[in-house]
Amino acid sequence: MLTIKVLGPGCANCRKLEEIARAAVAAAGVEAQVVKVTDMQQIVGYGVLKTPGLVVDEKLVSSGRIPSAENVAEWIAAVQGR
């Protein structure tokens, strides 16, 4: 199963990114778990200095912005295609 992590303290942007990630998973029709990570040590461990951050299958794909649902779907597809 694919794991997608939304990194951030729980701010409005973090919640929006979580919504986008869940929508992208549903649109892609893949089995994935969306996890919220709020622990700052874990977030910094991924190299994120500005939230929100997005990790797909343990790879940081975005930080400091809210990517589009299309971008998230592309990242999911790239991981699935490995």
C-alpha cells in the first residue's frame, strides 16, 4: 500500500493539502494511506523548513506550497510506475 504523508502543524494550508491528497488518491483509484505528521522533528527530518510538505512513498515531493491535485496525481502515478 502506498503511504502519503502530509507534513505540518495542522494549519489551514496543511488541511487543504490533506484534502487535495485524498482527492488525488481517490481519482487515481489506488490503495493509499494518507497520514498527517505534526511532529516538528519528523518534519525537519524530511528536510522541510516551510510547511506544508508532502511525502509520497517516503520521498519528499513538495514543501512550502500547496500543489495542485494534478501534481499530486502525477507524483502518485510516478511512484506506481516504478
